[in-house]
Amino acid sequence: MIRLEKVSFSYDKQEIFRDLSLHVEKNEKVGIVGESGCGKSTLLKLIAGLYLPSEGKICVDGETDPARISRKVSVVMQAPMLLPMTIMENITMGHEYPAERIDRVCEEAQLSKWIGTLSEGINTYLGDRSDELSGGQAQRIAIARAMCKDAQIILLDEPTSALDAENTAAVLEALRRYTVDKTVVHVTHRPEHLKGYDRILKMEDLIGK
Ligand SMILES: Nc1ncnc2c1ncn2[C@@H]1O[C@H](COP(=O)(O)OP(=O)(O)OP(=O)(O)O)[C@@H](O)[C@H]1O
Ligand SMILES: [Mg+2]
């Protein structure tokens, strides 16, 4: 369950939106569309507890404290953040998970074939070489990371923007299966990626309500 009530947000002095309200029920799948720069990624970061609103209330699964909220939410950011660690550590982010779960999320995120070509496999270090990864490889690691965390609420920000058509179809299908019993907010410029979603909302319609 996600509830934003009359939320306003500014970066320094630049106000991005005022009085934005959004209610998403448990297990609901909601798409959000809107022109570039209107604040969609900012909205997801607010829901994820990464930013604080300048006004208004945010409640996610009964929590209002950003640190507690961020534990309950999995996010695939528009620009994936990889850390100087191995592929495995970038997926598990310091948590212990059963090997089968890690294998499964690599399979679902279409990473297994590529990992199989690396001499050190999933233990390949992505230190200074993280910028040698393709955008699509980085994005698929971020998707595997979000699936591995297995939070009830999944926030997706253009999660397949760097993938080719074949990988896009496979990852969207995997996300569809994976989120059957989850709450999803998915931001995209590609409404065809939101097939089967319960609601598709325009960012402008959330503001000033
Ligand atoms: N860290 C930041 N500091 C200052 N301004 C920012 C920051 N991040 C984003 N902005 C500004 O906030 C506005 C909204 O950005 P945001 O990334 O949320 O848009 P968006 O709707 O996700 O766009 P796109 O569809 O291109 O991804 C833009 O004008 C952007 O320039
Ligand atoms: Mg964005």
C-alpha cells in the first residue's frame, strides 16, 4: 500500500511538483507516464524513502519513516548504481541469500548467459571496470538485485530502457511473473510495456488534486 497526500518537492529552490497525491493498493500494478523532466524519477525516489518531501505525507505499508520504508521497497532506478564489488555482491547487497535464489534471479534477469562467459562467473569483480559494462548488463544486474531483495513493493523506472527487444520481452515477462503478488509502480515512456496493468496514470493528473 502506497499513500502520498499533497506531497510537494523541490531540489534546492526549484519546485518539481506541488500537491501530488497518489494511492496504490496492495498488489495493484500502476503505470506512470508523463513528459521528460516532469518528475517521475523524483516521485519514485520519494516513495522509496530516498528523498524527503518538503510538504505532505508519505506512507508505505504503514511506515512513514524513510529508513523503514526503504527496507520494504525494491527499486530499479533509471540509471543503475553499481558498486565496486563482485556481480554477486552487487546483487545481494550484503545480505545472505540461498544460492538457488541468486541463480533464479540471474536467470530471470537474463544475466546467466553473460555470466557464464566470464572466467570468474558471478564472482567477477566490477571495481574500476564497472564502466566497461554495457548499459544493458548494468540494468540487468539492477533488476536481479531488486528481485533478490524480494520486497512486497517494487518500483521500476524505465527498467528495460537499455535492453534489446529480445531481452526486453524476456525481462518484462519475468517481472510480470515475479510481481503477481506484489505492488508495482512502473514509470515508462513506453505504455506498451504496461499491458495488463490495473491503472495507467499521467503524472499531470496526480498533481494539484
Ligand atoms: N538531483 C537533482 N538536482 C537538481 N535537479 C534535479 C535533480 N534530479 C532531477 N532534477 C530536475 O528535476 C526535474 C524532474 O526530474 P526527473 O528525473 O524526476 O524527471 P523524469 O520525469 O523522471 O524525466 P525522464 O522522463 O527524462 O526520466 C527535472 O527538471 C530535472 O532537471
Ligand atoms: Mg526519469
